[in-house]
Amino acid sequence: MVAMLTTFDTDEYILTALNSGAAGFLLKDTEPEQLAPPVRTLAAGGVVLSPKASRSLLRGHPGSGPDMADPQVARVDRLSDREREVLVLTAEGLSNADIGVRLHLGTGTVKDHVNAILAKLRMGGRVQAALLTQRAGLLADDGSRRSAGPARP
């Protein structure tokens, strides 16, 4: 996993890093003691965005709700209920192992779901899928989960 560590938090830098495949974007003003958790999240396959970068991206993308005119957002409807659950948890920054624990699935099964999701959404990575999840309105503004389909036991 690769993360961008920089002093610049402009939308252009953030989007360039994420579109180039970075799984995270951290600012150099992050306190040293606060760097270990994001690095662990990245190592476990998660996604990390500094709070400033997240706010900047969300402010810069119109529609805190779903934009069904966006063809990428419309592709979310092609996902199964389980894939949608995995997508939301991925967007929340959980690793495959953590998603597996939450949904009572094996890590390999979660990885298969993530690969299927990325293929159906035509996304190159988890960060792009996470941003799409936000645009599709599947995440609450405070990061708590909205309904992503029926709950499964």
C-alpha cells in the first residue's frame, strides 16, 4: 500500500495521488504519535485520508447525497446486497480482515467481494471506490453507516 505524505492539501494533489493508486493521503502536520494507526490501517489493506483532505474532497464534490446522473454512481445499483455491505465497510477504512470479522466471512471471501466490486464499478482501487460510496450517499456525514441493504445474520 502507498500513501501520500505532503504539506499540500489542495484538491488537485489529493485527487492526483488517489487517482494514481495511493491508498491514503496524510498531511505532514499530523502529530508523530498519530501516524502509527494510519500506517497500521494501510498495512492491513485499509484506506486512510487525513481529516482535512476528507473535508476538502467532500466539499469539492457537489451533492452530499446521491447523484444518480453520475454513471459511476449508477453502477452501485449493480452490486448485490452483500457487495454493497462490503463496499460501505471498505469506504469506512476497514481492512479485509476487519470486514470479515464484522460480516462473519473469511478474508479470502472478502477479497473476492472487493475484487468483484472494483470490477463492477470499474474502479482501480479502494480509495476511488470509497469516494464513490460517499457520492452515492451510502455513508453518513459523520462516518456512521447508512443502510446499505438488508442486514444479514
